[in-house]
Amino acid sequence: MSSIKKETSAASPDSDAQQRGKVTAATYGALDTSQVGTQLWMAKIPPQLAEAWKNAPEGTELGELILTKGAGATGPPKLTIQVNEAVDTAATNLPLDYTVESMTKKVPTLHPFSRLANGSVFLHGTVARTCNLQMERTERYKQMCRNRILSHTVRSDRYVKTVDKSELSMVRSSRRQIVGGRGSAGSDTNNMTSSGFGGSVQQFGKRLLDAQNNFDDTFSNSRKRKFEGQPVRSVIFELFEHQPIWSVKELRAESGRLEKEIRLVLGEICEFHRSGEHKGFWELRKEFRKAVVNEDTPSSTTTQKPSDAHEKKSSSS
């Protein structure tokens, strides 16, 4: 067990200029490597502990480093740090028990340093090991977590207040007035928004949307009335005459037929795209596509002028 204390720099000035802290051309930027052979540990510590150690005065005992012998081959040695409770001057329930974890010797060459008042740089030593300090799940640690949750969730501007019956009746009456005047307030709001350039743009956009919705509803209803009494197969063929690619949802909306009936017909006359650009859509098979094209193409007929027929007759005679 060894104690951990906060001490000042170990540099020992060796000249009058250094003692007075006077910056000269010889001292500014000079390196003091007298302690570079000292092996140091570089530890990563939690922010709360770092703040508490930083605020502690010089010479304060920060804690104790405890080495616990392992139980044979089953348990390795354990390094723990017991922080001095006097360090927690802010009474924040700072956890006092820490475990030294992730200790390694494979570190790059690092030299902690301090810049003195005379401008020289003092090297405290060489980092030989690195480690992390992990908080142990003690009661103080749990209390710190609870305080942290409360500080982020509980708001001081919300509170419960006991009200009298008279105040409660006033609140209810004010709510009734708001509900009763909502219609007039809404009309005033509409008048306000309808005035000016922004209001005219809003009204124009609203008319366009309403017209589009009315057109879609009228077109869909006319289609459904048109397909009344027709078998599902003929309805599907007629729809594919207007559009080569359809989804089941679109066919159901346009025809007004059940999805089960539509899928039965699609399985007989159509191909389903499982990949590619039209993934998830249906398209007529090639033989049915040709039939639809032939039906849409008008038949070509030849007519002869009377003069042409007379010329042919005279030439034959």
C-alpha cells in the first residue's frame, strides 16, 4: 500500500536566474532532462475524479494505491485505488473505490513536462505503463447515478399547487368561453391568412389540390361504374390497354374488384417482375400483349377510285 499525494514540480533550480523566475535567452526553451530516467504511469481517470484532484490544494493526500495478491493461478493480482474522502469538497457523492484496468507496457515514448517561470521545460520522466481507472459499483456510485438522472429529468419550473374551488370554477368558465368562441376565432384567422400575397398563394394552392382530388375521385368512380357487369378478366385487359405496367393496389383502385379475384386473373395472363426497374409490378405476357396491340391497330382497307377501275377495264379490253 502506498499513498498518492499532490506535489509541486520536482525541478530544482540551479542558477540565480531560475530562482528569480527571470526569462533569459539561455533559459527560454532549455530542456531539463535530469529526471528523464524516472518511470511514470499514465492513467486515464473519470472527469469527476480529475476535477476533484485538480481542485485539491498542494500536499493533499489524494488516495492510496493497494496491491492485492491473487489467489494462485485462478485469480491474478489486483490493483485498486482508495480515494481520500476529504478530496470530495463539493459533497457530490464522488465514488471513492477504483480499479486499475487495461494496464499495458506497449506504449510509445512519452515524456510529461512542465514549463517553468523562467521559460525552461522540465521533463518529469518517461511513461512506462498506461492504465484506466474504472469505478467500482459501490453505494456512492449508485447514488451518483441517481443524482445524475434526477438532475436531467426533474425540472424545477414544474410543481403541484393546491387550488381553491373558486379558482377551479374560474378556469372552467374560461375554457367554456374559449370553446364557444373557437368558430369566430377560426374565421378571423382564415380572413387574416387570406389577405395579402401569401394568402392568395395559399388559396391558389388549396384550389389546385381540391381540383386534383375531385378529378381523381370522379375519374375513379366513372371507371368503376363503367366496369359494372363485366367479368374481371375483361376489366384487366381493358386496363392494360391504357397502361402496360400495373400494381395490384392500382388495379384494385381502378376496377373496384376484390384483390383475390384480381390476383387469380393476373396469375393466368400476366408476368410478375421480381427484380429490375419494375419490381413488384405486373405486365401482360407476350402473347396477350400482341393480341392487345392487334386489337388497337385499325385494319387497313384499299379502295379504288372509279376512274382507276375504268382504266383497268379499258386496258383489258
